[in-house]
Amino acid sequence: MVSAPGFGVTVAIPICQERISPVLDTAARLLLVIRRRGREVTRREVVLVPSSTEAAARSMAELKVDVLLCAAVSEPLLRALEERGVCVRAHLCGEVEAVLRAYCARRLAREEFRMPGCWGRGSHGGHCGRKASRPGKSGCKSNSSPRSS
Amino acid sequence: MPMQEAVHNQLLDSVPDGVFTVDTEWRVTFFNRAAEQITGIPRREALGRPCCEVFRASICESACALKQALTTRRTVANKVVYIVNALGERIPISISTAPLKDANGKIIGGVESFRDLRLVNELRKEAEQQDSFSDIIGRSAAMRQLFDLLPAVAESDSTVLLEGSSGTGKELFARALHELSGRKSKRFVAINCGALPDTLLESELFGYKAGAFTNARKDKPGRFALAEGGTMLLDEIGDISPAMQTRLLRVLQERVYEPLGGVEPVRCNVRVIAATNKSLGALVKEGRFREDLYYRVHVVRIELPSLRERREDIPLLIDHFVTRFNRLRGRDVAGLSDGALARLMEYDFPGNVRELENIIEHAFVLCRRGLIETAHLPPPLRDGESGVASRLPAGLTLKAMEKLLLRDALRRTQGNRAAAARELGIDVSTLFRKIKAFGLKASPRGKAK
């Protein structure tokens, strides 16, 4: 088990050559970082097997991912993840470590981490004018701050 | 901006396909108007960014086509993938890439063009609607004639005899007749008469009363009762026993039947559609099928063409099955390669449309995306040449070749000269003349010598 509920937050990032993978739907590797009380406790990498949208969302939920930081994601996968309580921060780009640091410092909204085309349309949280995560349903807090961290 | 470059940009902005270029660092250096529309990303935001962050294709991470073009210095053409646009929609596209070189032949970047396949798919759907009738696919002359016939036959409420080889879609036609008839609000019930022994078939068709036999503790309605007011398909009617033929004759003549163990006749209002893969006329001649029952079911006779008699429908059917399996299995297989399609076009399909469906299903097991290649087809189609022409020895004269083709057709149609002539696309009298001229003998069992 990756994280014990109530004791930390599991942040997941699909990775490709030390950067965020461009498309979550086809990502092959996932970095899982467990943070507790503002500190990184442990991290590991898992291989994502190509599968259907539902199966991909199910495996993320089974990995107990709380927050998913990703680049492009298709609407069906985004919906399936949110329905399973995963908080998705989409349309991010950049080097994995820099994104992780920005996430911890709540600086993800900076220009350098924004994918082109999906920001500046009055949208918040990188949802590209698409329906934002519903806090009640997805467990995504308004500022996406890590739980118990 | 130099004049020439401005003209190039204007030209590229006017084409309907998306076009973008990258430098050797994979940063976008040009992004045309169609690319903006398809991806949903404005040019000003795309320029200077890594192409994978702009393009977001399913192959960016695993099999970048631009990288392939730059590495191999060769063009990549018509690769089918999908992108995730700015709205999170998966857009199926076809991409082509090529390296960009300077005057000295040094690679300075790459160019990628892509076409939104949604429009192509929409056009195809429209065309498909014109090429189908109640789930039956076909645009051949033979199928069009049947499509024209169906509404009138469906309306008539007459008993219909469907004749056709296995896999030609007899049940599909029977369902279409039911759906187009005034009985469509009632049930369509199908039963394969050839699959059940007599006693079981009788209880299945007519039902039984409690106490009719051991373990018959309560009444059980038969298929005729279930289909009351609707339509009943009696499939493989040519396989039923003489005793069963007699019972069916009574139902068709008097519209009454008696359940097993029952004493009171039950009236029924069921339209009967009979289907067989044999020639009922021939069975009557052989004394294996009652003549009076034959005339009862032979009110309207529809002969379904085999797939080899309507080869022009093969690509259409392939498209239909590829779309269906893509939807069922969540795949993005684009279709068949030219080689695989050619292999199927020359195959005879003894199992007809059902066999074609199985072949595509087999290919889907081996091919996860892109085009189905010959290697993905079942072994007999994959390993050897399947067509008659390819089996012909080299150096034959035209006359010898014609003789071989005639013999082959007669063997395949089991000596049925009318069917062989139809398959060869010649008149029966021409076939007779040629059989005589070549000294061929077509025995009833089809051993053409």
C-alpha cells in the first residue's frame, strides 16, 4: 500500500524523460510521491499498462493517488478519475522536480508550468475552460493543498 | 518577415490540413491556421514550445513520428493516431512527417501535417447510411435489389422462405422483415430447427401441458405462444423430420396447434419466416421434404447472395466490422492495409459474412492500433496466396487457364452449373458450351474432371 489514509498525501505525476508526460492517457510511467507534514516521506515509480479509460482510472484509485499532476488528459479519463476521488491538476508542464517543488510551494499557477492553449480563458486550476474538479465529489480542495501535509 | 516566407505562410494557412514545423530542439517554429483549429491552441502560444506540449498526440511519448522522420531521414505517411485537444477531446487524426533540410542537405528540423479524421468519419457514416438497410450492409446490385424488395415483403404478412448459404445473414433479414412489418411491437422469436431432436423441437415449438411427460410439473408455453402476434423464424427448416413437417404443415394451413399432452387446439397468429441453407426445391425432388409444406413456406422466396457473389461489399463490411470492434474493445484500429485488403478481396469466403467477421475479430486480437496487416490475418490467409489465379501454375495458356477456372468453379459449386455460371459472370448456355468444348464433366457431386 502506498499511503495510509489520514497520514499523508500521495501525489502522482506521469513522467517521460524527467518531464511531465505530455498525454496522461498514454503515459507509460507514473511517479508516486508520499508527503507527510510538508515533507516527502517516500517515492516510487510504477509502470502504467496500456488499458481502457475505466481501467486506467481504477488502477490510479487502487494506487491510492490523492493528487494527480499531469499535462493533457482526455475528458473521459478526467471524469473517471474525479469520480474515483482523485484530484486532478491538469495542463501542467515542465521538469518533474520543478513541478513537485512548485506544487509544495503552491506556485503551480506560474506561467512556466502552464501548457499552451489551456489557460487565460478565465479558467482556474488548469481545466482549460472545462468543468473544474468538484470539491465535494473529487475530494480536491479548492487550492489543492496536500492533506495533512 | 521576408516576402517569400510570408507567401509560404499564407499558402499554408489556406490549406485544410494542420501543419507545423519544429527545429532540432523540437520547438514549434510554425503553426498554421488549421493546426490552431484542430488542436484548439492559438499560434502565439504554440510557437517556441516543445511540440509534444502543443500537439499532445498518443504517440508523442512512445513513437514520435517526427523523431522517426528526422532519425531515418525518411517521410512517415498517413499514420493514424489521436490527439487530446485543448478541450480534452480525443481527435482521431492522420499524420505525415518529413525532415526539413537546408540548401546543403543538413537537417534543420521537421514538418508535420495532420488531418482531422472526424470529418472523414462523418462523411463515411453518411455514406454508410446509404449503404445499409436495417443493419444489413451492402451496396452491390444484388443487395440493393433485396433492399428494394424488403418493405413490400414485410408489409405483406405472407410466409417467407429465405434461402442462402451459412453466414449470409438469414436471421438479419428475418429480423428486418419483422421490424418493418406491422408486427414489430410484438416479439420476434427464432429457433434453429436443425439443432434439436424431434421430441425437444416439438415441445419447444408448441409447449406442453403439465403431466405430458415425466417432470412436466406445470404448463410450459412454446415458441409459437411466445411469438403470438409477432414473427417466428424457423431456421434450418430443411433439416426437420417428416413427422415434424406434418405438424408444421397443420400450423401453417390451419393456424392451430396442440401443445404436447394437450387436447384442445390452440389458435395462433404468428407470421412464419422459414430459412434454410439448402435448396428446398431439390429436397422436394429427392423426396426428403413434403411438397405441400414446401408450397406453404414458398409464398415469397428470397435468395440471399453469398459474399463471393457480391465482392464489392467486402470493403464496406470490413469498415463496418472494424468500427464495431473498435467501439466494443476501445481500440483505434484504422482499417486494413492494401495488402491485407487485396488478400481478402480474392478470398472466396465459404463462411460468408460471418467468416469475414471472424477474420476481422482474429485480426483485432493481434493488431492493437494502426492498420491491420496481412500478418494479422488468420494463417490460411496469411501464409499462402488464397486466390485461384495465384494457385495457377506459371506458363499456362489463356485456354488452359480458362479450363482450370471453370473446373474450379464447378468443384466449388458442387457441380451446380447455374451457380458456377453466376460465379464466373457468364451465361449458363456459355458455360455449357465451354464445358463441352473443354471436355469437362461435371458430376452431380461436383467432381469436375
